[in-house]
Amino acid sequence: MAVFGYGWLEGLRHQQALDGAATRSQALKVIKIQEKQSDLTQKVVTKYIQGKERTRYVYRTIEKQVPVYLGERVDRGCKLTFGWVRLYNSAVMSQLPGTPSSTDATPSQFTAVDALGNATQNYHTCNQIRNQLISLQTWARGTHNTLGK
């Protein structure tokens, strides 16, 4: 009986040693994955911030140039109609404009410079969102690849 007890204890110790080695191995794998994910996150965030700064620079440069490209005479003489403004707003909001109105041909207070400035701002916002989505996709793909290896 003593031999059986001794053998059982030795088997238990051996299994515990194997379990401990497996736990250490898994912990090392987790640490490596966390390091890779941290590096990936840092790279993606850095690239995103650089893209955001570039987008902001381009937007501000274009915004300053709107009056230059249209000219002062065009701005003063080109009042957009209420119909144009309504249609533009419908397009921005992704809505159908509805039926035409008798006031659609009436000039509004908005000018071509206003419209181009607004369109420029809208594209700036779209590009910011685009950059966010690209960064998120890059991070998600990188995380998937890190976990898959």
C-alpha cells in the first residue's frame, strides 16, 4: 500500500509540474500578444493623428482659397435661389427634396462662396470620418492577424 501511495503522490507532483509549465507557456503567449497589440495600436494611432492633421491642413488651405477662386464680383452677384439651397440641403441630409415651390426661383441670402465653403466643410468632415474608419479597419485586421498567429 505504501508503494501505491508513493506512486500516486509522484504522479500528482508530475502532473502539477506539467500544469505549471503549461500555465507559464500560456502566460508568455498572452504577454507576446499584448505587446504586439500595443505596438499595433501605437502605429495605428500615430498614423491616424498624422492623417487627421493633414486633413485639417488641407481643409484650412482650401477654405482660405474659396473667395480667391470665385472672386469678389461672383460672390456679390451670385445669390443662390431658395430652390438651390433646398435641393443642396436635401442632398446633404440624404433626403428627397419634396415638390417644387413657387419661391424656388427667388434669390436667397446665400452666395456661391457660402455654398462652396459649406461643401468644403462637409468634405472635410467626410474625410475625417473616412480616416477614422480606415484606422479602425487597419487596427481590426492587425488584431485579427496577431490573434491568428
